[in-house]
Amino acid sequence: MTPAHRDRAEPGALGLVLARSTRLLGAEPFFMEFITGMEESLVARDMSVLLHVVPTYEEEIAAYRRWTEGGLVDAVVVVNLTEGDRRPAVLRELGLPAVLVGTWRDDPGLPTVRTDDRGPVRDAMARLAELGHRVIARVAGPRSLLHTQARTAAQQEECREAGIEAVVVDGDYTAESGARLTAELLKRNPRPTAILYDNDVMAVAGLATAKDLGLEVPADLSLIAWDDSTLCRLASPPLTTMTVDVHRYGVLVAEAALDHIDGRPAAERWSPTAHFVQRGTTGPAPA
């Protein structure tokens, strides 16, 4: 049974497969808030989110095949596109309605909710440059992700135009990588005086590491987290962030999926743009 043949009297489902560690999913607030936004849009249709966590993209594709054969979902949401990603082509082959979410280089031939990853990074770099920082590091997400690549390109462009040094190291969104990579960055000569993190979990771990190494934040080191969450607000000092309305993001994605399911033309949608929120972890570069 395909989604098109589902008995419309039955409750429907919007599928989300995440190829990531279940341990990481439990520690990272982003996807729980994202799913809550999706559920808000789906509840009026008596639909829900079917979440499945797998370790690899190949197993994600296998899940799509099972869901199509069993008619288990009306559509799926696809996140974290990678270089050479096979998923859009597989979904078109299966005839499974899908909405692609995030940064995409070309037209994938499926409805999308796009994200501006470049503008916010350039904004963060410009603000740090205005504060006098001349070596700015970033603890990035996995290099294979297109949104990581977009952020890296934006960081390098902004820093090059400002005549300052950009340093990028590859993390995996875990606290362990945030702590380890922060320690490595702070051993560099010259060491960075500011670090941007690609998620909140790595940033909180980086803040703790900086303190353990005897640095005062922000007097000795400025830090910015990507994704504002309770973790950032409860940190001491509270973390400056590039803040995204993740709940609204989820609402927009579910609306795009419902349009696709109902056969309406796909309107171009953009996720809420991340914006700078000053808190206690950014200040002038040390003299």
C-alpha cells in the first residue's frame, strides 16, 4: 500500500529518519523542538510524526523503502543533505512524497524548506571582527554536510575580506568533540580569541573546557553557540548565540509537507534566519 492508497479516514503520519547516534539525539535539544513544531501543524489533521533513528544513511534509505512498501507514512522530511546524497533520487524513484530541509546546492526536484547558513555566519564573524578579534575559530559539524560547507565558505569569505585569520576544525555535535577541539584550539600559537560552535552542545562543553584551562570568558576568550536552547541560557556566563526559532522551523516544514500531500503547488519556503543574541560570552578581544 502506498501513501496515495491510504484510507484517508485513518490517522496519517509524517516520517523523519535521523541518521545519528541515539545518545546524541538525547543530548541535543534541536530536534525535539523541531519535532514539536511539526506536531503543532499536524494535530489539526490527526497526523503525527513517526521518528526513526538509525546509524547510517544506507539504513535511512532502507527505512524509506520499508515505509513505502507498508504505506506507513504520507510523506517524509529529509534533513542534513550531504555531498553526493542519494536520498532525493531514491525518494523520487519510490514515489514517496518528501520535503527536503536545509541547505541545497541545486534544484533537487522535490519541495524544499531552505536555510540561509551563509548570512548568519558572516554576521557572527563581522561582529567579532568589530570587537577586535583577529584569529577566529569555528568548531564545525561534520564536513560532509552541505550546511557545514556553506558555513565554512561564509566564514572564510568574511574573514578574508576583514583581513583576519579563520580556523576551522571538524566536530560531530557531541560534548566530547566540543571539549577536545576547544582544548586543541587553545594550544595553537597564535591562539584564537573567539570561537563559534555549530551547535549548543559543543559550545557548552567548550565553555567548560576554557574555564578548566584557566581562561576567563569573555575577557580572554569570546564564544558563540549556534542554536539557542536552555543549555545556553543556563550556562555561566550565559552563552551568546546565533538564535533560530526552531519551533517555527518545524511548523513551516510540516506546512510544506501538508501542501505536498494535498497536491498543492509547493510554495518556496525559507526557515527562520539565525540572528545574533548577545549574552555573557562575547566581548572585546584581549589586549
